[in-house]
Amino acid sequence: MSDYYGKDRQEKEQETGNSGQEPWWNNVSQYMPKPVRPEPAPAPASQGGYDDEGGGLSPVVIVAIVLAVVAVIVVGGCAAAYAFSHQAQDQSTEITLADEDAAKKASDVYLTVYADGADAANCSPATISVLKGTEGDEVVRSVNVKPGERADLGMLDAGQYRIHVDTVPTNPDGSTYLTPLFDMQFEVAGDGEDMELTCNLDPATSGDDASNQGQAGTQDSNQQATDAAAGANTEDDGNAASASQSQGVSGGSGWNASQSQGHQHNWVAQTKTVHHDAVYRTVNHPAKKERRTICNTCHQDVTNCFAAHRSASGHTSTHYEYKVTQDAYTERVLISAAYDETVTTGYRCSVCGATK
């Protein structure tokens, strides 16, 4: 057993030469407490983030990894939210643009056809077709319209349309009107407001007038040739001149006849009076009611004076009642007064009696 100084007894006996029993003071060390040697300090953690004993990751590295994962999740979530918000905004914009046309309202379209000199009461109507678009033959609606009448073309959706005249009116005297060379285009805006359209038809030129003028020109040329021949015969022979003069007299009567057939027409307007009745509109006025304050105790009307009534009577509660102050009534409102209108129905030549 080692003593305090780290030497055992045998070595000490050899040094002292005394193998007998040692004195007590030499064994005092065995009764003394042994010194406590300090334990060695733990070795520092090895480089690379691993523990030398267990071989696992150090706490610092684990915390760093957790923070990195959280940062990646946060950044990825923000990017996804940003992309989703922009995609939703684009979709909402597309829906708004797509629904813009669907939100437009249809308009009620009216058409009035005007034809100068038309006998609206007796002439045949014009046939009108409503075509969709600026070109093509898709017929949306077809109606018959008399001159001067206001025809309802119905409710039309927003878009481009055309008015095409299929047939024109014909008066009882046979006069008619020119078919327009081009369709009338119009657009329905989609605001739901009523639209008023007008179509003007020009009178057709009478073919009889042109033929009469052509015949008159031909007869004038023939007459000039006849007069020239008669003049030449007069210089050559007196008797022939007399004969030609007698022929000229007869020819003169023929010239007057041809002149009456090929003359320039003097057109005189033919009119008639059309009476228009007064136009009225019926307006319904609802009954007028007024709210009144009624005392619950004495049932007296205390409108605008309940405070004074409560002070005088001590009644404290009220209720409301609606009383009719003016009954409902119907009113006839004048829109336009009655009047007479002079309408031109056609024209008649004062010389030959031709009409148009």
C-alpha cells in the first residue's frame, strides 16, 4: 500500500534498514485522508459539427438547420401566395371582360318609312328586313311598313345591324318608288334605350314620260326634214310650191297633234286633307297617405302636439296610423291637339292629263 509520498513500506524498510515494527509516527500517513485528484477537463468538440463521443450533430448545427428549413418554408409560402393572388386577379379580369357583353341590355328599335306623295291609306306597304352585322344575309326580323307609320322592329341585342328594303310601296295610280342601292346601317349600343330610325324613299321616274319625250324628239326631226323638202320644191315649181304649201297646212295640223303628244308636262300637285285626331295619354295617380300620431288612451290625433297633450292629460303612449289625404284618380293628359294636314297624293299634267 502506497503512503502519502507514493512509496510502499518495503522500500522504506530497505532505506532505513529496520525491518521491525516501525514507530507509530512513521504510520501517521495511513490515518490521513487521501488527496482528491482533479478529473481531467473534457476534450473540446471536434470540428465538423459532430460530437466525438456519440457521433451526432451538435446543437448549433441542428438549430441552424431548423432555421434554414423555416426560412425556406416562409419564402416558398410567400411566393406561392403572390402567384396565386396574381392568377386570381387575372381570372377575375378575364371574367369581367367576358361578362361585359353579357351585361349589355337590348333596345327596342322603331322604324318610320317616308315616301313623298304616297297614299298611305291605299298604297301597298314596304317590306323591310333587319339583317345582322355589316355584311351577310342573316335576317333577324322582317316587317311590313306603310309610309308614315311607325313600325316596331322588336328588341335587338347590342351589335351592328342593317335595314334592307325588299319591296317598295306602290300607289293606286301605279306610281312607285326607288329601291335604295345600299342598306342603312345602325348600331345598338346596349344601353337599353329605345331607338328611332327613319328611311326615306325617292319617287321613281315615270317611264311613260321618257318615251313621250323620245317620240317628241323624233317627230321634231321628221317635221324639220319635211319643211326643208317643201322649201326646195317651192323654188323649182310654183305649182309644186302651192301643193307643198297645201301639204304644209295639212302637215301643220299633224305637227300640232304631235306637239300635243310630246309636249313638256306641266305637273300640278294633287292634294287631299287628312284629319288627325287629338292624342291623349292616361296617367294614373295613386292615393296619397300621411302618417298620423294617435294617443293610445283617448285615440285622439296628437300629430305635432303630443308633448302638450301629455302635459294636459297625462297620457304617455302613442301609435302611428296612415290616413288617406287624397284619393287615387285618373287623369287624361293631352299630348297633341287635333289638326288637319294637306297631303300631296300625286301630280297631274294640266295639258294632257298624265299623272305621276
